[in-house]
Amino acid sequence: MSVYASQKPAPREKRRIRVPRPRWIVFAVLITLFASLLAVNGVVQGEFTQDQAVESTSDVDQVPEEALTGGPIIQTDGETTTTVSPGDKQIVLTFDDGPDPEYTPEILEVLAQYHVPGVFFMIGSEISKYPDLVEQVLDQGHEVGIHTFTHPDLSTKSEWRRLVEMQETQYALAGAAGVSSVIFRPPYSSTVEALDNSNWAVMEEMGDRGYLTVVNNLDSRDWEPDVTNAEIVEAVMPEDGEGAILLFHDGGGDRSNTAAALAEVIPALLAEGYTFTTVAGLTGMETVNPEATANELILGTSIVGAIQIAKNATTWFSLLLVAFGVLTIARLVLMLGLGRKHANRHKRGRRRAGGVISPYWGTPYTKPVTVVVPAYNEKECIADTVRSLAASTHPIRIIVVDDGSTDGTAEIAEKLGYPNVTVIWQPNAGKPAALNTGIAAADTEVVVMMDGDTVFEPDTVRELVKPFADPEIGAVAGNAKVANRKGMIALWQHIEYVVGFSIDRRAYDVMRCMATVPGAIGAFRKQALTQVNGLSDDTLAEDTDLTIAIIRAGWRVVYEE
């Protein structure tokens, strides 16, 4: 008989959800915020050019006859189309692509001088950047129309993109001035004679959304690069007393000629008996800029505020970048000059005496020194480190302080069998404590400190301790270099050490303000170390803190290249 024991299913192991550390969350939020600022600023600062328009075609079979033969103000709902034309001796001045902080005020000043109204078809991104100008235009009695948010050719864009372009511009207008607009001018539009199936589809769509489309009768051509005032004036003068909607520009490029030409056009037309009106005046509407809804005001204020923040923040970042660039270049020039002075000083200090070149510091320092090697789990490197020290051309005593290693670091150092190597064992207490242990055990006037993964050249110690011939010297910073330069990171680190730290320390040496004796290679007078009570463990950079303490104690710290 077989007996089968029932087996309970093994409990499912709970999946542990890793929660990011707070600093990474903060970092991600800051990066996202900065990227959002750049994205918003990129949209509103994007430049547009007049050569992006799609040329009109002869395909007009979908354009109603009323539009092809009617006036420049077009109303359509897809089924019925009506147009309005200016009457004889009636002029509507229209301005595209603004507002612009330079040219719009110039044009407003001319209009105010002759007490004539204008219609400004504004771009949403420019409205968001210069909301005060929008309010100024409306306060002076002019009308504002929609000219999209980023000035694309709408006939080549999707329905979704067209909706966004119009809606965002309405929000921007509401946020800037608290109004909306029912008049629209497509970017790159021309006269009714230029209508074709593609641009008519856009007008039809906008008419279905309640917009009046306003094109023009006469184009000033003020957007052409080499146009003159006389050519602008000639382009907009109607013939035989006919009324017209005139097209000018107050933004989108260099409009320096527009205001000057306008100051000639208006008095010339007034002298011929013309009157100036607006779209509302021609159509009989009470206003083309009704008050915005509450929803439009809320969204509009948010959009304009966000764009203003993005614009100002990006401007400040740009200024900071320029400032940092100038300071970096100035610092580099200063460092190179001081570094050169440091090198020349040593050359001048070398003098021939019986055919032998004496060092800058005077009599060579030949006394034995102690090299302290703090080591924690350095089994991969400790043997190479000790061997490099054993090959030193200067008499040295080596003290390896094993700071509680668990990988046999101390055993490796002992097995090398060098007579001048002493291994000290201690529980793990950190690098400063290990160095203090080595300093206490040193019986020489000078102590050299290094890292457990550093390799010295045979002449390193001899060159490093030369400055101690001068009794004012309390510490000497050595020249650390990256040995393994195979990887890209290591190569860049090598460049940083040679071009950055090496030049910096030459400059600091000349200015007598050495900031750091590097932990990888530095020499100290034991008297100075005793005076500052050795290394502090209350630090994040023990080598910098020790250097500053020695300088404060009155010792001079130099650099030996």
C-alpha cells in the first residue's frame, strides 16, 4: 500500500519593491523640471522663416465661387460662405507676426500720432513672451486676431495640430489680456486670388469653429530683406479710390522699415480722403475680442506664467553659462601664467657648481624618511605598492597600516619579506586613523603618505622630499598621475590630473595658497603633523583639511612637480 502525503504549495515569496533613495528622487525631479523649462522655452523661442509656405496651386474645385470672387473677410460653416469687402475709401491696417518688443511700440506710436486703428494678428508664443504689449495694443483701441502659436503652414498640418495651434493661442491671449478673439489669419496667407483647395480646407475648418478668416488685398512686402520705404509705400497704395485691407508686419524679423513707411502711407491716404476702420467696423460686430471665459483665464494664466518662468530661467542660465565660461577662461589664463612662472622659478634656481646642477631648494635632503601606507582590502594592489617603494633611490622605512582588512592584505605585505617594511594591524577605524597610527610609529623627521593602490617611481621619494631642505616647508604636494589609461574614463581622468591639478598646484605654489596635498602622494614634516594633532576623522576630505591646518599653523606648503 502506498501512502501519498499531501503537499502544500510553497508560499510565494513576496516581491520586494525597491524605493529609490530620496536624493535620486530629488535629482529626477530637478532634471525633469529643467528639461521641461528647456522644452517650453524651445517652443516659444523657435524661429520661423517666410520660406516655409506651400505655394498655391490651381486646384480650386472645392473653393466656393463666393470666396474666389468675394472680399478678404470670409465667413463659412462648410455649407454657406459670405464675404465682406472694405467700401470705397476704407482702409484696414493689419499687422502680422507680433507682438515684438522693438517694432510693435514703434508702430503703435505712429498709429497714435494719426489716431487710426489697427488689427494685430498675433502669434501665441510671442503673446506669452510679451503679455504687456498685448495689453498695450488693446488699451489703445486696436483689435487682436489669432495667427497660430508657432506660425506653421496649417494646410500641411494634421487636424490635431491645427486645433492645438489655435487653442493655445487663445489661452495665451486670455492669460495676457483677459480676452479671446474671433478673427483668424492663416500664416503665409495672401489675397483671395491665392485660395486653393488646401488652404480653403483650413479656412473651412476654422469657420466651423466660429472664426472669421481675414486675408488681405495689398501686401506691403515689408518682410522682404532689401525692401525700401518707397517700395513699401507703393505696394499698399490702392488704385481708383478702392478700399483695401493692407498687410504689414510688426514681428517675425527685421521690421525696421515698417513704422517709417507707415508714417508716409497714413498721411498720404488721409490726404486722399480715405478713412481707417477695423474688422468689427466693416462687419458690424460689437467687438472681435470678447472677454475670455473663466476656464480660458485659468489655463491662459497658467500657460503665460509657465512660459515667463521658462523664459526668465533660461535667460538666467544662459547668463550664468556665459559668466562661468568667462571665469573659466580667465582662470585658465591665470593658471597658465602662474604655472609658467613656477617653472621658470625652478629653472632660475638651478645653478651650476663644479659641473653639478644643484636643486632649487639648496642642499639636497638626504635623511631617511618614513612612508606610511594605509591599506584596507587592497590585496589586488598592495604587493605592487610595496615593491615600488622597496625600489626607492632614497633611504626609506615603510609602514603598512592594515585597517582591519578581511582579504589578507597584511599577510601579502609581510610575505614580501622586505627588511624595511613594518606591518601594523589594527581594527577598522578609517583612513585618518590608519594614517595617524603610521605617523605615531614613524621615527624620522619627514613622513610620506600614499594610498594603498598607488605606485611610486624609484625617484619619487627623493624628488618629493627635496623642499624639506628649507626649514619653512611643512608639507609638499606631489604630482599624481593615472597609470591605467586604457578606458575612456581613465583617459579623461588622466587629462584632468595633468591639465587641471598639475597646473593648479603650480599656481597655488606661486601664490602660497596650496589647498590640498593629495592623499595619493604627499610629504609632511612630522613636527607640523604633531603641531596640528595629525589627521582629523571629522572630515570628508582628510587631505584638504590637513593641508589647511598646516598652513594655518604657519608652515609653507609647496608643490614638487
